[in-house]
Amino acid sequence: MNQYNDFSFESLSEDIKICISDEHRFGTDAFLLANFSAPRHKDLVCDFCTGSGIIALLMQRDFQPLHIDTVEIQEKAFEQIKLSIEKSRILNITPFLCDLKEYTAKQPLDLITCNPPYKISGTGEKNNSHEVSIARHEMLCTIDDVCRSASKNLKFGGRLCVCNRPERLSDIFVAMKANGIEPKRLRTVHKNPNCQPWLVLVEGKRGAKPFLQIEKPLFIQDQNGEYSQEMKKIYKLNQE
């Protein structure tokens, strides 16, 4: 038995269940980042700041990479991902309870994903929950910490995929370049075709040469306020 009384499970597929809690749930950005990163079957992957483990579980559901490590510093979230792995009977996800700055992969990785805290520490209103504040604000790690640890653990040509708010885009580019990771792909995410972006998806490659590909925008909704066809595919809403 675990020590927490607010755990519940949601189904991501017939076989994969995720444990959620009041502090550690998931949102649309996790689905977008998992889809954007698209690991190959042969890839060794790690998900930093994994929280409930949603991105690792979605990658397992949709792409089945060879192996996934997850890194989380908060004990409650770590217990959640362990329960999700156990209940879903997944053998190729290994959870780590540690600071991402201290994480060292057993061998160089093909892909690291990270849905990091979006807000700079000391800015914006803090949540009453300390756990939620850690997830939202750069209290325990910064985007530079993410890129530094990624550079240490990625193989040459390995990819780092992150999502963040548009106002942090220059910070992402600077942190990637400072740590030998070249920004290679950028995609903006918009609520609908009439809205400014609310999220950016960025892929960098360790040791790559400069060349940034800006992909077409991703719209959550169409002009009628319904999920766009692309979002239906990401959410798997159009499957029989």
C-alpha cells in the first residue's frame, strides 16, 4: 500500500494505465511533446521532469522505443510512475528518483524529452501546493540545467525535445547552444488559427550544425471550435 490517499488511474490504452494525483496530473502539452519527439523502436530514451510519467507512457503506447528512463525529483510523482509501470506490466521503463542534474545514463541516449517548469523562479504567482509550484516554476532546475544534463547524456547527434511557453523561446535557444545542442526544429502550437501561440515545441541535436526548420503551426481546434484533425490523431479520437 502507498502512503497517499488521492491516487487514481486513467486508461491511456487497453493495456496502459496512468496513476494521477491532485498534484501530478497531465495536460495537452504532454501529448504534443510525446508526438513531436517520435522516438524510433531502437532508441534509448529518457524523460526528464517526468511528473506522473505521462510522456514516457505515451511514447511507450505510440512508439515502443527500446528503453525509457524517467527522472523525477519529487517522491510522490515517483511513486505514481512506479505504480503505473506495475499496473501496466511495462518492462522497458526504469524510473529514477533523483535530481536531473545528477542523472547519468548507463549508455549514451538517442533522445531526451522534457516538459520543464515554464516559469522563471520568483516570477508569477505560486500555487498553494509546494509540489505544484516545483512543477511550474524553476525552483529546482532551470532550462540551462536541462540542457547541460542532456548534453552530458546524449550521444553525438542525439536529440533533446522540449516544450515551453513562447516567451521562453530565446532562453531555450541560448541554453541549447551554450551546451552544444543545436536547435533544429521549431513548431508553434495555437488554440485555433486566429490565436497567437501558447506553446512551442523545440528539438535540438547534440553536435549538429546550425540549420533551423520552422514547421507549420499546430492548431488544437479548427474554425468551428472542434478538435482539429491532427489533434484527433494525437488524442486517438478518430480510431475505430
